[in-house]
Amino acid sequence: MIKYTPDHEWLDIDGDTATVGITHHAQDALGDVVFVDLPDVGKTFAQKDVAGVVESVKAAADVYMPVTGEITEVNEALRADPALANTDPLGAGWFFKVKLSNTAEIDALLDETAYAALAQ
């Protein structure tokens, strides 16, 4: 199940784990991504905490934690090749995986239709 945040992150939810990245809209607004700061595995964040930073040739933007949980994995390939956030933001350009602490938070996230309306 894919969900979105108003801050332009996407989540691919599988059971109690979510893979998180930035949307096409976010990477398009940022331009060419040149650096990503990913959170530490094992660190716990509350929903809406800053979990990382993405920097482009135009700007830097915070990556917000879309749900409360613990980081279980980060995308080392993205750290090595930040351009993956541009070339495949919904696939190989994912940022981190999080073990959900409060699955009820998912209900407040946007579905694809609601996100598309927001991102226009």
C-alpha cells in the first residue's frame, strides 16, 4: 500500500514496515540531487521529526519522518549515488525503511488521488 505526506514523501507499507522516499514532485522541485543525509539504523523518530536532509544544486530540504518508528535500514546505494533520487525516486531512490510504532498514523496519510490534488 502506497501513501503520501503533504511534505512530499511516499511510503510503501508492507505489514509493520514502510519504505520511505521522496516523490517525483519533490525531486522535480529540488532539481539534481547531489547529497543525502540518511538517519542512523536503530534510531527512533516521532512522526514529523526531521529524519534526514536532501541537497540539490538548487536547495536543501528536510526529509520528515512520515510515521513514528525505528529506522531498520538505509539505502547505502543512494548515499553513494544521490542521483537515484532523481532517476528512480519511487524505486531505487528510496531513503530508509522504518518499523512502524503506531499503525493508526497511516490512516491520516494521503492516498494517490489526494496527493496528486495537493501536488498540482
